[in-house]
Amino acid sequence: MRTNGPGAYEDACTLVRESIGATGVVLIVFDGPHGHGLSVDLPPQVMPTLPGMLRAVADDIEAHIG
């Protein structure tokens, strides 16, 4: 599922998902060839879990750097 149409890193995101056999992938790119970016390749039924997962990751990062 695309959140906002195809992006600069959509192909890379799909490649990662397919190469590891995952249900979905969220790819965050810093200073890539197309600048910073975010690509999400998830089936529609998984998309509702994404905000909670991202919040948990953010909380974990803050706990480790704060």
C-alpha cells in the first residue's frame, strides 16, 4: 500500500521486502541519491499497525539517546 503515490525509494523498498520475504517494509533513507525519503510497502490490513509501531520505535530511540 502506498501512502502518497510512488516515491523515489519505492523500488528499493519493494526489493528489500521481496528479497527477505517480508510481509512489509518501511524504509527510511538519509542522504540517499534522491535526498531524504520514506517508503512504505505494506498490505492494507497491516497499515493500521504502522503508527503504533513507529511510536514504539521512536520511544525506544529516545530512551537510548536521552
